[in-house]
Amino acid sequence: MRNPGARVSNVWAVVIAAAVTASMAMGIRQTFGLFLLPLGAEQGISAVALGLSVALHNLTWGLVQPITGALGDRHGAGRVAAVGGLLYVAGLGLVALHPSAVTAVLGIGIMTGIGVGCTGTGSVVAAVGRAASPEQRGSMMGIAAAGGSVGQALLVPYAQIGIGWYGAAAALGAMGLAALMILPAARVMEWNPRNPAAPRRPLSDLPRFAREALRERDFALLTLGFFACGFQLAFLTTHLPAHLALCGMPVWLGATSLMLVGLFNIPGSWLCGKLGNVIRPEVALGGIYLLRTVAIALFALLPVTEWGTLLFAAVLGSIWLGSVPLTAAAIARRFGVADLGALYGVCFFNHQIGGFLGAGAAALLVDRTGSYAAFWPVMILVGLGAVAVNWATRGPIRATAPA
């Protein structure tokens, strides 16, 4: 007979390792916006080149997430995360040692894009979902998602101080060294598949599997709504510090805002995960998108001030990554957890198409007009669309697959 206490201890080990992995992966990428102007001033990399590199990072992440999720389901999410950690280190190191527009595209756009696809919240919550019981699943996935915010809270000021003291290239190298922490955490998280009896479809079968899942109306709506999350968050992560600088705000405000987002999302992700245990996750997701969109609308309409910006960051932070455990919980309720990594990856691909458009279109806009003013109404409309599609979903109409 298995010892329940040992199982609980094992679950917490997986959750903590997953939180550390997500903390490094998500925290580092949240600092990219801080480098937008300094790399241009120091190394001659234009803001549009770096902005498009971050946009490509988002698109690459989305393209690989279904594949890395499926590999994690089959071989263990920890093995996949270890490979991603090495790619993260190499991509950041390349730009730090040879800063240019070309290395930014290759290092940040492609290498770290693949790296975060292996190590980000989409990969780690699948491992946690397999380790936790159905009753624990929402809360535990929320805790793992909150790990990404711990990294943001710690690494944003670390990056800002490094830029000020040693320059942008050296600070980017320091981010690469921080990514080494992913390697030992990945070994603990899920080195072997947790459900070896699950069907092991080949990767070549992934497109057919994705099409079958998307034929289900409500999974398709959930996937469509996730576009808005990527669109809004990629724009804010990449361009909020530059927007504040263009509005005449002090440099410290951009870094502090991103740090506040991370701090407030630590309890926020956990609470959102618990909320998914109480009400249908899609209903909660619609509420998150509505609150986020209202906050964006008020920030866009009111004059930009220091205290208003900090309040905006705190509100956003409370729901920043709350969509991750809720989306994963919605998928698990419909399909079980055996293929959770692959199915979340399918949904997340649309998230990252949104991220690519949000970061890339804004970079082109500011390069042409010198302002982000025309982008805020688009952010509002996209958010309202996400509210509508999530609230149009229905509850699962068939029994959940075995966990």
C-alpha cells in the first residue's frame, strides 16, 4: 500500500521544482522590454529590430509548444526542460557576446523562443497536473504558475541594476547565467513519464490530434480566447517601459511596474488556480479578461502618472498568469491529463500568435509614428472578444479521460 504522506511530499517536490523552472524561464523573458532602448543606445540595435526579435520569440514559443508538450508527455517534462535551459543560456549568451540585430533575432527570437517552449509554464503545469490529484490540481498548477512571477519580481530589478552598472550586454549575459538554475530543477520535476501506460502517439500524429481536438466547439473557443492573453501581455511586457519613457516618466517606473506585476501575480495565480476548483474555468477566464481589459482602458484614457501606473501594474499583476492554470484546468476537465502538455500546446500556439502580433505590430507602429496611442483601442477590442468567446463555452459534455 502506498504511503499517502510520501505521495504528498513527492507532489510538493514536483511543484517546487516546476515553480523554480518557470521562475527562471518566465522571469528572464519579462526583462526583455528593459533592454529595448539601452541596447539601441549602447550597441546600435534599433528598437524595431529588438521588438521584432521579441515578437519572433513569442511566435517561436508558440510553434514549438505543442511539440515540446507532446515530448514532455511522452519522455518526461524534466528532460525537455533541461534541453530548453541550455538553449536559453546559449541564446542569451550569443547576444551578450556579439550584440547585433542578427544575433538578437537568432538568440532572443529563435533560441530563447525554443528554450521557453521547453521550460515555461505550459510545460511545467502539465507535469504538476500529472503529479497532483484531481482535487489538488487547480491549486497546485496555480502555485507552479506563480513561480513565473517570483522570477519576474526578482529578475526585473536585477536586470535594471545590471544595465545601469555594467551595460545592457553584460546584464543580458547575467540573465543567461541565471538560466542555469533550470537544470537542477528540471531533474526533480519529472525526469520520467508519470503515466507510462498512456497512449504514446508519434509526433507525426500531432497535427491530426490537434485537428480532432479543435473540432470540439468549446476547446476551439477556449483556444480562440487565449489569443487575447498573448496579444495583451506581449505588448505590455515588451513595450510598457518604452511607452512610459515616451510619456516623460522616469526610467525606474518601467522596471518597478514590471516588478510589481510579478509580485502581485504570486498570490494572484494561486487564487486563480483555486478559483478553477470552485467555478467552471472558462467562466473565470472570461472574468479575468474583462478585468484586464477594463484596467487597460482606464490606463489608456487617463493621464499617465507615477501612482496611476503603479496601480495599473498591481491590478494587472493580480491576474497576469492566472489564465495559465485556468486554461490547463479547463483542458484537463475535458480530456484528462495524459496528453495535457500537447493539448495545452495546441491552445498556447494561438496565444503566441497573439503575442507575435502584439509585440511586433506595436514595434512597427512606434517606429512609424513615435507613439503607442493608436494601439490601446486595439488592445481593448481584442480583450472584449476574449470575454465573449470564453463565456460562450459550455461545460464538458462527456466524461473526463482517466487521470
